[in-house]
Amino acid sequence: MAASKLHDLKGLSATEDVGAGVKKRNWGFVQFFFVLSVVLCVLLYASRVFVLAPYGVDMDFFAPDSSQGTSSRSELGPRVGGNAGADDLILDNQVHSPCSTMRNNTICCDRSDFNTDVCFMAGDVRMDAASLSLLLFPPHQPAPNVTAEERVRPYTRKWERFIMEKVQEVRLRVARPDEAAEHWCDVRHDAPVLVMTAGGYTGNFFHAFSDGFLPSWLTVQHLRRRVVLAVLAYNPWWAGTFSEIISGLSDYHVVDLLNDKRTHCFPGAIVGTRFHGILNVDPARLRDNKTAVDFHQLLADVYEAADDRKSQIQKPARRPRLGIVSRKGTRVIENQAAVAQVASSVGFDVDILETANGMPLSAVYASVSACDVLMGVHGADLTKFLFLRPGRAALIQIAPLGVSPIARDCFGGPSARMGLHYEQYDVRGQESSLSRKYALDDVVVADPETAKRDRGWDFVARVYLGGQNVSLDLGRFGETLARLHSRALLLQPQEQPRR
């Protein structure tokens, strides 16, 4: 900059009609200002070059830029608390949480929920992959009563010891001043990090949403994608299958927490995710009162373009579409072809939606979102009700013997809260394949609730969930289809008259 200014001054003096003595004096002034500029630069940056700041504040003047965005050191510490301004970083969006008003440069954990623990770090956070730790570097020595260390397993089933032991434990601690030199930032992010897992039961479609993506969205949706996902048990299948949803949660590249050995630095951290119940969003627990409809909107935003939605809404009236989720192995509809024929005779266009068919999730979304009614036997693939259109579509869940309460909890309540019309078709004894193994008056068929109470969960899993198919009563189920067909006709958009 000083050289540039020197060049301009020389040009200016050369064009003026002055004597040689004046030119010489002007050149002296230029030399003076040049030397002054050099001195000022030395005074400004010498302390940053030769002195290591307390608690490891980086020498930002020499720090490489991150491809994910950079911030000055003064901007890295989020100001959280009751008096935070409009541009301040709010890590915890949960109402009445002990961490919603946490102070800067502190660690806070909310362990009050039966299902999940969530911890927060506000300040200069650096990742130590070798010890699976997040280190907080406060600018000053913390007060004696400040929490120095926490440990958390970031998964939403903390009551289930078997699976929680398979989720890696993440350590959060306040760093010592002498650790600064060992943790220079290789990558500096301008957004906080959410530590989550792609492990646990998330290989199952139901758990991928109920344990994974919906809780993650609950936890960070208020950050509007300005959050970095650091994922335990990261794997290519998870990243590829759910790539659109991942991009809907975050504008940043995912960090593979176990295999990326670089030191990533953040202005804050969230470890673990919130849980409001099975596939549930409780607006009363969120500062911004979001609902399950807002989560559906995330899916709509990532899977379809605005023009496509508009053209779909403006289409003329057509036959309502029924999607049949076609299971394999267990809980199969044995007379599925006959059920499809009845649905067609009622007036539906029928789409058989095969499970585990290898289709990308974007194609599955397109098929399901086009349905006016989705039906299927209780199972993980009914989680696709999240793809239906709130306020218009309907879900019919077929509950086999002994599964009725489980079915209603898993999909009945959540679908209704998302604005879908929900109906549950409870299978009777003669419609269950168990009637071929047990007599109709056997307690297993005649009184499943008593059988479950006497024989426990293992029996439920083995017999009612794992050992049963259904053959629907076409007359009784046909009445359900006719009723929902009439509803779909009433809700269809009407063709606009031509002018």
C-alpha cells in the first residue's frame, strides 16, 4: 500500500509547474511518509509475530483461509445469553433449557431429557480428532466454578444401554494455556459445529429419521444451515442416500469426525441432538414455534423445485392416487393384488411402492408426494408419510394383531400432527396368518394384549412383528378405501375455466 501511494505522489509532483527546489522538497516529504508507514506496520504486527497470546489465540495474520469461510478472532466467540443482539449466535433454541442463556466461553449440558443429552460450547472451539475431544480456549483463565469437562454420547436413545455403548463418547473440556501450541487451526469455520452420529440404528429408514435427521433439524434449524455437521460413524451409504437432506441441514461440507485428523476450529459447538418424541416436533419447546410441517417443508425444498410444485398444484382434476407400500419378508399383504384391484374399482390410480428397490430417495419422494393416500402394513417404510402433502393427503396404517398400540404411537400421532388425515385399520384374527398357526380362540389370536403382557417384548418381536402376514378382508377394507377416495376428490384442485 505504501509503494502504491508513493507512485501516485511522484506522478502528481511531476505534472506540476514548479521549480526544481520545490520538487526536491516534495520528494523529501514522500520519503518521510514512506518511512512512517513502515514504522507503523512494524508496531502494529510485531506483537502478533513474536508474542503468543494467552490461551492459544491464533496469529490470524498468518493463518491460512478456510475454504469454508473465515472470521477474525474477535468474531469467533459467540455472544450467548439473555441480552444477545440480533446478530448474536444462539446455540440452544430449546425453551426452558438450562443452556439457553449460557455465558460465553463456557460449557453447558442439558441432561434433563429421558432420551438424550445435549451439550454446548460457546467460544473458541477446536477439534482434537486423536482423543475425540472438543477443546474450548477461553481468552482468560476461567472462574473456578466453571464446568471444566463433560462427556456425551450424541444419540437419542440414552435409555437403551445396548445401543448407546456402540456410540462413541465425545469429550468436551476447557483447554489449558499450554495446549494452544499443539492445536493450531488447520481449517477455521465461520459457523458452529453439530456433532451427531450416523450409527446406532440409523441404517433403518425409520430410525434414520426418528433418531437422526428430525432431532438434528430440531437442534439446528434456527441456524438456517449455517452449521457444520461433524459425524461419528460416517459412511458413504449414509452420505449418498441422504445427501439432499444433509444439504438441507447445512451449507458446509460434512466432517468425518473419526477419520479427518485436521484441527477444525469453530465459534461454538453442539454435541448431541434434541428429541421431542417419535417423529415429533413440539412447537411449545422451540423458541420459534416450528412444527412438523416445517420439517416437511425442508424435505420439499431439497427434493423439488418451486416451478414443479406450482405446476403440480395447477394440474386439472384426475383420479386420486393411492400408493401401496409393498413389504417383503414379514408383515406382507398376502392378497395385495386383490386389494389393488378393489382400490382401482373404487376410483384410485394405484402405485405399488416396492421397498428396498434401490431407487434414490429423490425418486421415492416424487412417487410418495404425488399420492393422495398412502397405505401399508406397520413398518419402517411408512416413515415416508413425511413425504406426503400436509393438509391434503391421508395415511392408512394396517396394524397386524398385537401391533395396534405400537402402530399408533409410531405413525398415527406423528402423521396427524403433520396435518395428514390418519386412519388405522386394525387386523382381525381371521385376517392374520397367525390364525393358521394358532386357533382363533387361542390367547395369541383372541387377546393379543393379554398375550403380550404375559410373555414380554421378545415374544412381541418374534411373533407379532417378525412372524405375521395379513390377508385383508376386501369388503371391510374396501369401505375404508371408498371413504378416503371421496375425501380425496373433495380436496382436489379444480381446473380453472378457460378465458
